[in-house]
Amino acid sequence: MIEGVLSLKKDAQEDEKRITMDDNAICIHVKPLYDYYIYLSDCETVTGALRWVEHIRQKTWMTDVMLSRVIELMIQHNEAR
């Protein structure tokens, strides 16, 4: 059981590392050769952020951990504005 918990924790940490942010966008590193960008200017309103959350939530590669990280970065960006 401990191995299972540790494996889940490692998977969650890997998922979080796949999400980065620069001055212009949140980048989700989906595959080695494929990055998915969410431009921060599209997330500066509640409506814009919710549209993006709903859109990426439907992606088959999106995990709950990744979605939480994207939302955290949207909040961080908007608090800094």
C-alpha cells in the first residue's frame, strides 16, 4: 500500500512539473514534442478563466493535479496584475 501511495505522489509531482508559466502564457507540456499554451491575457476575467478551465478539463491528458496547478497559476497572474 505504501508503494501505491508513493507512486501516486510521484505521479502528481510529475504532473505539476509539466505546467510552467512565463510572462505571457501558461504552458502545459503534454508530450515531448507538444506544448499547449493558455495565454494569460485570455484569463484576466472570470469568464475567460472559466472558459479555459472548462476547455482543458475535457482533454484526455488533463489530470486533476494539472488542472489545479493551471488554476493556481491563473490566480497568481491575476493577483499580480
